[in-house]
Amino acid sequence: MFKEARTKCFEKEGVEIAKEYDTPGWTAENAQRELSSDYGDRQDRVAGIYAANDDTAGGAIAAMKGVGINPETSR
């Protein structure tokens, strides 16, 4: 239900979702692993990351920092 509602909102606003992950356990470690494995060749095309909870957001931030992006100063 959560994912369906989010998708409807993004579609309504014309937001393009380039990649989605169904992070096992919604943990920071799993989110970081998933994003790190795919982020290096996409980093110049990512305008934002939407995370469903604090743990997955923390993993996304760690993945960004791992490829040299400071999320506090990016776009």
C-alpha cells in the first residue's frame, strides 16, 4: 500500500523513477549494499533519492558518500 501510494503521487507530478529497490528488512546495510552496487555509473543522473524510513535513508547517504558525493551540498 505504501509503495502504491508513493508511485501514484510521483506519477501525478511527473517524477521519473530511474531505479527501485525492495530492500530486505529495510536496513541501512542492505540499502547501502544495493545502492552502492548500482550508483557509480548513475551518480551524474540522480536528482534525488526517496527512502521509506530512516534506516534506508542512512544507507543511501552512506552509499552516496562512498562514491564521493556529499548529500548535504549536492544540488
